Amino acid sequence: MTRARLDRWLFETFVADAASLAVVRVLTGVVLLVSVFPRWLWVSALPEAAYHPPVGLALLVASPPPSVFYVTLNVVGMTGAVLLMLGMWTTAASLVVSAVLLLGNTFAYAFGKIDHDILLVLLPLAGAAAGWGHALGWRADATTGTTTGGRRWPLALFALLIALVMARSGHDKAFTGWLDPSRAAVRTHLLRDLPTGRTTGTARLALDTWPPALWEAADIAAVSLEVSFLVAVWWRRSWLTVLAAACVFHFANSLLFGIQFLWNPVAYGLFVPWATIAPTRGLVGHWPRVRRALPIVAVVALLLGMWRVGFGLVAVPATAAQAWLSDVVLLAAAAVLGAASLLHVTARAVRALRP
Amino acid sequence: MHERGLAYTALGGLLAVFVAQALVASQSGAEPYPSLAMPGFHGGGVPATADLPVTAVMLDATTRDGRVLTIDPQDLLAGTPPATVVAVINYLYRDGRWNSAAPFPEASHWLPGRAITVARDRDTGLALRTRGWLRARLAARFPHLSIAAVRVRREIRRIRPEVRDPAADVTLGTLMLDAP
């Protein structure tokens, strides 16, 4: 790639308007409050003997912090999420949310299991760098959708980061047997999950009914989609198409494996022109009126969040079940949008092929 | 110009961190945190029509009145992510962790977390050191039970349909909860 082409990709491919970025900021705040926090409250139930941190910040500490540490992180994180929703001190709130997530995860993942939610941690940083605090704010009027956000290159870098991590995952799968026609990797992972008790009803149905060809197709589809991120990232249209397919993929994963990568579709949202499409155009247009209700929304959200932290301390399973339900609903919404986008792309391609 | 330099520096940094982490993870087999990675879910496994032997660690609790109850670690740690429960239980109670004579390994202090990781990975008595935690956890989760001992065993289930031969279970060790 020549320097001029790299320049074009870095500074022109992923131009986003301020209102669209701000829609994702509000959505991120909602998702953080509904689905992400409260978090890590289960850590205090684990034995200290199981604490053996991986390479990272936790190497500096010989024992996990007490439960008050996680409660504090939850309260600070939820306050940051409310500020993101309101559009107040958005840069500071973004930094705080990312720092809280990084710190909490550092200790929660020091017991032998690392969850791959790095996009959740980096999303607020990428959004703030791209300028998601420039519209739909507490004081500012809604922009018309034509104003650009802040810097242009952070979005390009965030796209590349997403492409790299997904392609690495696809690479690992491709070179460890997912493409071997004599082995069914998706089915094997579902079988391995059975003793953990997290197997979904959809997974049991699939295990009972899917023919071998469908299992093989699932293996190939997963690897193909993950690798295609790195191919598509260089052109905006192909990037959006892959992101739309990925929203459907994440929903299918949540149904089959019960693992929710809700933050991935939210992170993909940074590349979508929300201010120009139907579901969110109304929010942008009516923001001056919407923001009048924000103080009430903020107070209710914060009180609800605090109650969930308190409730979570005494009833962790119930809190986990609530989060699972909200994740599935939000992932389903993302999958519907993704599927609609794919249909739109297909229809346009068919029209273009007509003589 | 300043903006352009910043953008290219950030691009170089991103690529450098990504490549370095991927290399370290592939060479050492251990994943750092934070890590620029999504789950790899390594493949292999079984053909689409074959069943699969799956191992699981289970706890047989003996109450003071002589009853024996099987407790799934997922119930003991309800609310904890299931995959974390599996990781914790397998780490604590695997073979070679039940040597009562073992002192806790010496650890250096220049990176306390690293020292504790190395020490615990080599600790041949780690399972026995969980006695106090297990006693407290069982009392919190099952307050109506008075449990005196817990046998930790590994069972193998053939899936699907799910079949288990109890005779094939392997006892990993037994924790007497009344011991100090």
C-alpha cells in the first residue's frame, strides 16, 4: 500500500458525523448500566488460593482486593456510564469507564479465566478520541448530522484493531482444526459445555437435530467471517457489510453457546451513520426535547444501578440472570439491524446486476 | 503535520503491541491481560456424529449424620461465570495438589503477583489449603447442611446421550472440614 493510499484510509475512510457518534455514546451508557454493571461481585466468593494472576497489572499485587474495592469500582463505573448517557464531561467519563473496566477485569481474570471483552474496555477510549462527546449533550443542541466528529484517524485505528483481533481468532481456529472436514469443532465445544450447565436450549436442539453437513458449515462460516474482517477493513462499504454479518453471528453465538459479546455490536456502532437512518434519526432530531427528561432518567438509572449492586452482593445469581436476559434482547436487536442491512446490500447488488 | 505524526505513531504502536502479544502468547502458551485478542476456541474434537468423553470435577459432601450429597461446583459458586468456576476448581483440585506435607513454596517479592503465581503453580499442597474457604462457602450456600468432609472426584461422562460409569470415577482427594 502506498503512503497516499494509507493516508486516505487513515484520514478519510471512516469519517463519522458527531450526532451518529453521540448516539453510540448514549447507547454505550445504556448498555453499561443495563448489562455490564454491576460486575465482579462474585470475585469475593472465590478462594484466595486460586489467585494466580497472568502477565499484567495484577502481577504487582499478591492477593485479590477486598469486596469493597469491586463495589467502589461499580459505583464509579456506573456514574461514568450515566455521564456518558447525559453527555456531561464525556472525555473524562470515557477515560474513567475504560480505567474502571480495565482495573476490575485485571483482578477478576486473575483466577485462571480471561474473558475476551477488550472491545468493551477500549470502546469508550475510541469513542472519546473520535469525538462522541460533540453532540447530543447536556447543554449542546443536537447537531443536524452533518457536523463531523473529532479526529478522523481514531476510528480507522479502532476498525483495524477490531479486524486484527477477529482475524487472529479466525487464524487460531483455521490452524487448529476448524476446517478439518472430519471434525466438528462447534459441536465439540457445545458438548464440552454440557457439564458446566451453561448449555442453552437452542444448543440442545441443535445437538439433537443438526445433520453433519450443517456442523461443518458452521465451522467454516465462523472462520470465514472472522478472517474477512481483515479483508474488509480497507473499504468502508465492505466493512459495514462484515459488521452487519457479525451482528447476526454474535446473536447466533449467544443462542448456541450462551456467551454474550454484546459490546462487540455496540463497538461496531461507531461506524454506522445513525443520524441518517430510521431507528435513531428521531432521537437526534428531537434531542432538545429528549434532554429535558434526562435528569429524571439519570437519577432513576443511578438509583437502579446502586440497588443492583446492593442486590448483587446478596443475590449474585439473580443479577447474572438479569444481565443475561438484557444481553440477549439487545443482541437480538443488533441482529435484526444487521440482517436488515444485509438484505439492503443484497437488494442493491441484485439491482446493480440487472441490465 | 502534528496530527499526522500522532496518527502514524498510534498505528505503529497498535501493530507493535498486537504482534508482541501474539508472539508472547504463542511462545509461552499463557495469555496476558489486557490482551488484544478474541477467543480462539481451538478446534480438533470429534466427528459430527461421535460422542465425546468429558471430564468434570464433582464434590461428594458427607454430612455429620452420615448422608452423602453430590454438589456441583457450579452450585457451590452460583453467580460466578461457569467457565471461571471450571477454571478455579480444576486449578485447585487437580492431581498432585493433595500432599499434606508440602510447605507453601517460597516466593520472591520483587513482583508479588508473579511470585504468588509461580508459587501456587508449584504448590503440591494447594488443595488442602482450601479447607477453610470450602467450610465457609458450604455454610453460606447450604446453611441447612452440617458437612463434615468433602470428597473431590473426577468423573467422566460420555456425551450424547449422557452416560456415566461411577466405577470409572477417580478420587482426587478428601478434605476433612473439621481439621484445623
